[in-house]
Amino acid sequence: MTKGIGNTCCTSWSRAVGRMPAAFSFEAAHKIRVACFSVQFGGRGLARNVDLNGQCVTQCLSKRPDAC
């Protein structure tokens, strides 16, 4: 979870992926942020078929820390 001035940005995924370095989640999270973080999308988005720690998941970026 990353906190900015007056807002919160969290990444979550559709199922358990086990222990992994946080850096594994950065690539898809960055792509979601660039593509979807605008007034039009309300500051949220998702990427499907993301490989996190060998698991194929849907990764979400939003103001919520869970419930992808």
C-alpha cells in the first residue's frame, strides 16, 4: 500500500500468491496506474493474467486494500 497526500493507493490480487518480494507486484500496478488512474475511471483499475510468484491472477489497484 502506498500513501500519498490525502489519498491511499492499494494493490491486491484475486487469490493467494504466497510470500514474495513486494517488487514483484510493481510492473502490473504501474501499468494499471498509467492506463486507468484518471477522473474517468475513479482511480481504480485491474490487470488480468498477471504472473505473481508463479500464480496467474487478476491484480487490482484502488483505494481498498483487498477485495480485488
